[in-house]
Amino acid sequence: MGKLTVAKVKNAKPGIGKNGQPIKATFQDGEGLFLNCAPTGAKSWILRVQADGKRRDIGLGAADVDGAGREAFGAGDDRLGEASLMLKRSLTLAEAREKAAALRKLAKAGANPVLERDRKRKRVPTFAEAMKAAHEALKAGWSEKTAKAFETSLADHALPKLGALRVDAIGSAEVIGALAPIWTEKPMMARKVRSRIGQVLAYAKAQGWRAEALPDVRELRSGLSKQKAGKHFEAVPFIEVPAFFAGEYAKGNAAGRSALLFAILTAARSGEARQATWEQIDLEARTWTLPAELMKMKRPHVVTLSDAAVALLEAYTPEDMREGLIFRGARGKPLTDMALSMIMRSAGRTETVHGFRSSFRDWAAEKMPTIPAMVAEMALAHKVGTATEQAYLRSDLRDMRRALMDAWGRHVAPQLSGVADNVTAIGKAAAN
């Protein structure tokens, strides 16, 4: 039994120094537990333990002399419910003894009792709070669009179910509950939300707010319905592209039609072609340099222009008018995506403009076997290789990409490439 009693704790007073001024007084209870009474009269509990051969004094909290069991979590937290002893900052004598016993046991087991005390004192945020913290910490490495999508998608599809839950209480069941309403109805969005929930929980774990492993993706799949297979962009078979190109080229050089043909020759995305400017084009070097803000990967990209692409540009715009947007819509503004899609519809095609990139990729795989697949991927401005391979690959393989794009130009538009017929000189293209 300890030496202190509830009455002794309540009546403890500071000591008196030689000069008659109050000084700190310490009262021993036993087994390393002490009550400190400061000169001001404030009382607190101290645990003295031996750890790694050294004596350590560990603060347990203020003395609750009234026995009211007051709890102080800090930061106005009123959501944690009944607190554990490690969370309590004001302790009765009985509580101080219990808390001291728990920390003393940890010290004897070789653990660090201070770290354990502080870990349990740390306030665990809700998912909504952790989401805001993660967004603030990670957004510097994202584009503005990505940062906005992160917030919006989670606000719409995760916060209704997870927002009020503490991040250390979220497991597979809770994540499945949040994803279920959109898993089959909006599969692409659901997968993005799943990934972003994982980002928030991973950030929370890194901050020490949760100790459990992140919900396993396989467990999540097991608890959710099977999604329908995703649809790819419909693409014109590459063997049909030359006839389509020739038919459209013969109709004249309207802005939308010319932009579409330029996109086909360069295997570019619709938006990249529609926003192309003459300042990005170097006809002498036969290159088109796209700035990072136009690219999906947010990295600058250089397209090598084939003879056919150069001929198309030169025929479309007189030399003295080559400035600003190349393909202009109404009032000199960029064309809309619909403008290019309408060209496809008027030609009786159901495929997408984006699908011509797949046409190019299929053609490269089947008709240019001597050119490595990585070259075609780089021509499409795709990320290639592992992180290690990317670190060592400093070349953009421009010469090989030029050979590939030149051959594609001859295949698609022999009439603009100085080729008598539509036979691609594969061996010659690969050797150039």
C-alpha cells in the first residue's frame, strides 16, 4: 500500500525555504510514484523508473485533488469518448498509481515508457481532417487539376461514409462501405476514390495516427461486386487509315479537318493538335515542341515531324501567316474537341479521334518489328520503363522516333511523302 492518501494529496503544501519563501515539495507514494507540489501550490504526478541503467523521471499529469476525473485532450477534442489513462492529463491518486504501474511494466520490458505515453496522448484525427492534412502536404507535387480532383472525389464519395471516423478505425469493411454505391455505377471513379482513400490512410500511418496496415486491395475486391470490363477507345484499323486520310484530304483544308489529319500524322492527342501554335513548330528541324502544360504527363515533349506532316502544315498556312494558333476556330480561338469528332461522324466513322493513337501503336507493332516497342511508346508521350530504367535512360531516342514517324507518314499519306504508292518501305525506314 502506498504512503499517500486522498486526504494527504489534497492537503499537500509547498515547502518553506531558508529565506521563508515557498519551494517545491516532493511526497513519495512508493514504487517510484511521487507527488510534486510546486511553490505555486500546483500539484503533479511523477514516476521515477530505471531504464537502460539510467534513472528517468516521467511526468504523468496534474493531480486531481477533487477526484472529478477531469480529462484534458487539448485542441478542444470532444469526440474521443471515455479516455484511457494515457490520454488523461489530470489524475486522482488511484489513477496515478494505475498509470504508473502500466508505464513501469513497459520500462521493465525494455520499452520506452515516454514514447508509449506520448503515442497514446496523440490525438487521432478523423478521416475528413486527415484528408485535408494529406492534401495540404502532397499537393505541391501535383498539378492543380489533380489536387482539385483529389479533394472533390473524396468529398463526394468518401466523406459521407468515412468523414467522421477516426483514421485508426478505418479498415476494409469501412472502405468497402464507402465504395459500394459507385463501384459498378461509376467504376473508373470508384477505382480513383479507392486509390485516394489509400493515399489518405498511408499519410495517416506515416504521421503515426494509425498503426494497422492499410486495407488490402484483394480484400476490398472480395467485398465488392465485379466491375464490367472497361471499354477502350474505338480505333480505325491501321490498314484503313490511308484511305480515310486520302478521302478527308481531298475534301479541302478546313480547320477541323486539317487538325484531325495533323493529329493522325503525329499520333498526337486531340487537345495537343487543337492547341498547337506555330511558335512550337520548327520546320527546318522538323520538330514540334509541346510545353508541359499541354501534356497529360505534364512534361515537355518533342514530336518529330514526317515529310507528310510538314507538307500538310506548309500547304495549310501561307508562310507570311505562320504565327499563333495553327488551326483556328471561331473568333480565332482553339477548336473544340467536338469539331474533330464531327469530321469523323460526317465521314461515317464511329471510331474516336483518340483511337488513331491506337491505330499508330498497332501499326508500329505489326509493321515495324525492328523498332523497339519503347520507341513507339515514347512517340506517344507515354511513360516507359521502371523508375530505375527511367533514371538511367537520358536519351529521348529521337533518331529512332524520327525513323518510325517518317514510316508512319509514308503509310498514312504517301501523296504527301513523295511515295508513289502506299507501300511502306519498312527496311529502309528502320535503317534511316
